[in-house]
Amino acid sequence: MRFTLPAFLLASLVFVASPAFAKDGTNLDTGDTVSVDDSATFNVGDVVAVFDADGNEIDVEIQAVKDTGDALDIDVIDQDSGESATFEFAK
């Protein structure tokens, strides 16, 4: 089977654009699923892009990180709304 250049580029774009490389967690305040890029690190003061269940990007500033043994609880503040939340990510 022979791929044409446009077909190869389209297939590559679909692979790159897929959210397959993400850490999934839970917003403990709402119970909703949240995701961050797999390469994201959780350091106090960092601003991290978080994606809600609808795929909307939300920039949050990390306020605190708590290691609970099985998970990391991340206290954040939404950069746009100023609302605080706690996210939990399994280790």
C-alpha cells in the first residue's frame, strides 16, 4: 500500500493532536475528570494547563502539593476566575 504525502501528513496530524499522552485526575470539589499533559510537573507556583471533561483548557496556578501515599492532591487557583480547587492524580 502506498501512502501519498497528504494522507501521511493527515495521519500524522491526527496522532499528534490526540490526547493520548495525558495524566487523568479528579477535581475533588466537583467530582469531574481533569487531565494534564503527561510531561506536566506539579511545583508550587507553576502555572499548568488543565483540561476539563469537555476538553476546555484552564490555566491554574499550583498553590500546594500533598502526597497522600497513593495519590497527589494538588491545590490550585484558576488564573481566569480566581476560584480554588483540589485535583487528585493517582501515582
